[in-house]
Amino acid sequence: MTIFTEIRLAPAAACRAWTADHGCFTAIEWENELGHLPALRFLFERMRLRISERLAIEGIDPLGIVRQLLVHESSASLSRAEIHDVGFVHLEAASGIHLYALWRAYEFGLARIASRFGLGLRVTAFLRTVPPLLIWFLVFALAGFRPGLTRPLVLVGVRWVAVRFGFRFARFAPIVLALVFDALLGSGWGPGTLHYAAAWWGGIFGYEWARSRDYGSFRAHVALSIAAWLAVLPLDLADGRFAPATPFLSLLTIEFLVRGGYLAFFGAALAVGFGSSVWVSQALEWGAWALNREVGVLTGILVQGGFLRRVPDEYGGSLALAMGFAVCVLSLIGLPRCFRSQARRVES
């Protein structure tokens, strides 16, 4: 087993960990296997187990969403399936939104520190380069080196390079690079990858459309949520169902993550993983309990309200084609405006 082997955790003693080569490890087998891992990987796996054990206390993370988000642990809960079906799309696992939230928080803090202490250009350049890479590596490691996380890592990395060094990539270049890198790692291009690419395209298109009109971050997140949903709607219709509450739930989730929610969870999880004090562990437990409660209540309301719509088989294909055509038309209309707005900002 190498340092970059994907390792999924599970709450059951009969299958505490899983790898593609071996399959399930029982809790005892996994404890014995830890001693054969490379030293750095052993450290991260011990951290993941500590975080998992704190969140596995009865009633703390009953839906398993915090464990899935932080340490890539699948609880196989039916309630988790309902959460996804009603339209929660950013609570399943860490993605580009989560990395963006960490990057934004770090850049904000670094700007204040550099201004307060008058850091030189070389020091600031170093702090803007090396620590973000380490943070992203920590996210990847706590997620058990999940291959699917390479896509958002590459996407955020490409956009970071563009901002840091002033490069201007074509609009489709980051997602193409991410998918190619994902394929080289052998992650496969399944239906989920197509959904991810469509959601990314729509989200970035909506976000840049809003920013080109000088909208604030909240209105930009609204545009991102709606555009990402519209981009994947043809695929959902082809599958025979769609969730009309998705834009609203995406906006709630994005605002929570970007405004400090994910930073708080990630920071507390790291502290717990390194063996922090009791009060940090309790803060993580209370945060997980509160998030589970709110998501569970909202999911129940949406399920009872019929916010998961089924599409009859005879209409699914036609609706998917019509919606796909509409999305293409909207993209072609909006692209020139976005490029013109960007050109005006560069000239000014």
C-alpha cells in the first residue's frame, strides 16, 4: 500500500476501512495494517481515526455528513440518499467550493497580517504559495487521498495560478486539465464526472456573469447556484428526476461554507486529529450535531412537500433535449457579454 492509496473509512467494525486492492478491513485487521503503512500515511490515518471516533458518538453525526465531508467515511445511511435527492450537492464530500473557502479565508488573513506587520514582497510571495499547497494537501490526506478530489484540486490550482501570476486561461481550459489529470490517475470518467463537469461549467459561467456586472459575493453565489443547477438539469431529466430546491439549497450550503463554516469544521478536525484539548473536540461535536439537525429538518420538510419530482419515461428524453438546447443558447448569448465586460475591466 503506497502513501497515495485511496482509503475509505466505514463505521462498521466488520468493515472499518476499504481499499480497491484489498476490499474491506475489519477494525482489528485495520489496526494491524496501520503499522505497515509509510510513516506519513500512518500519521494521517491515525488522525482520521481520531476524528471518526469523536464524530461516531451516538447522536453527534447521525446522517454521517460531517464524517463524509471531512474524512471520507461512508455511513451508508438512507437519510444521506434523501439529502442528495432533495438537492443538497455540496455536503457529500470536499470539492472546489470547500477549497475555495479555505483559500479565500487564508488570503483574507494573510492580507491583514502583511498590512499590519509590513511583510516584504518575497515573504508575502512565499506565504501566498507554500502554505496554500500544504493546506490543500491536508484536505487531500484527511479525505483518504480520494481520487475524485484531484479534480477540484486541479481546478482551484489553475485558478490560483491565473490570479497569482496573471495568466489568462480559456474558459474551458481548467475543467479539461482537471478531467485529463483525473483520467491519468485512473479515476475513470463515469456519469458522475459528466455531472461534475456540467456543474462546474454552469457554476463558473454564472459566477463570472455576475461578477462582470459588479455584483457582490452573495448575488454572485445566487447566480452560481442557479447556473450550476441549470447546467446539470438536462442530465437529471434524462435520468427521470430533478430537484427544484437545488438552487436554494446550494446557495445556503455555499454561503455557510464560504462564510467560515468549512474553515471552522476543518480547523477543529485538524486539532482533534492532532490530539487537541477536550473543548475543541466538544466544539466539533456540537457543530456536527447542529449541522445534522438543521439539514435533517430541512430535508424532511422538502421530502414531505414533494420537492423531488419524477419525470415520466416518455417525457424524460424530450425534456432533456429541450433543456440542453436552452442551456446552450443561454451560454452562447452570455459568453460575449462576459468577455466584453472582462475586456473593459482590463482596459480600465
